[in-house]
Amino acid sequence: MRMAKKARTPAFESGGRYRTGVYPGTFDPITNGHLDIISRAVKVVDKLVVAVAVNIGKGPLFSLKERVAMCRREVDKLNLKAAEIEVVPFDTLLMDFVSTRGADLIIRGLRAVSDFEYEFQMAGMNTRINGKVETLFLMASERNQFIASRLVKEVARLGGDISSFVPAAVNRSVRAKYNA
């Protein structure tokens, strides 16, 4: 005899709908700041899709496959139960990706006022493309406001200690790239 699964109360209800959010980024590498945003985003969605962008223009240190694997490993370690989480790569227009995932929310993290200007323009463009998708900005927590993947890579490249900015396994992966 099979037991019926207990219905999970949605993390966030809007008219009784199941809420899917997409948190896009390059995640090169994933930082404690990214993980903080993920931990908080699951409180407002039923499903969170962590969308790892190809983003060749940024000249990533890690391949797409490596970045997806790092994100999956670190998200699994969070052991979050508030929402279903999926980590997937994408290489299309964000709004097309959001539509294919059935999402109605884009999650973006903000660290400083300088982030806001860029993100505000992006949110406006995305709304023009698909007005049914909302953008939710989450402020980085105080201890993570200054962490940026770009800065983490620069500190590591110059031999500095990045252990307080990234998880231990990510630290080892970054060090291996620069020591190779």
C-alpha cells in the first residue's frame, strides 16, 4: 500500500498559484553572497531555478560544466527544504529561458547602489519583453555586500586568501585553477 505524499504548503502563494523563480548568474565562482541570496529566495518561491549562464563575454575562469557542478554541490550542502531547487545551465535570452521554465519571477541580488542602476535597466528591458514576469531584488546581507566573483578571482590570482568569501570546496577549485 502506497502512502500519499503530504501536500507541501507553498512558500509563497499568489492567487493560489505555484511560484517558480529564476536566479540567473554566471556564478564564476559561486560565492557566499550567491548562497545567501539562494537561501533567502527559497522563502518566497515554491521552486527556485538557479540558472548558470554561459556568458563567454565575461571570460569565465571555470567552464560551464564546472560552474554548474560547483553550484549543485554547494546548493545541496545548504540542505534547504523551503522550496524545490534546480541548478541548470542556460545560453538563451533570459526571458526566453524564464518562459520555458514556467517561471513568473526573476531573483536578483543587490550589493550596492552601483548594482541597482544596471539591474534597474535590465529589469525594465525584461518587463518590456515579458510584462508577466516580475523581478524581485534581494539586498545582500551585511556580511556579503562587498563579495563579487570578479573580486574573489582577482584576490585569488594575486595570492590572497579568499576563504571567507567562498565555500571551502570552491576555494580549493579556484586555487587549483591559479596554481595550474
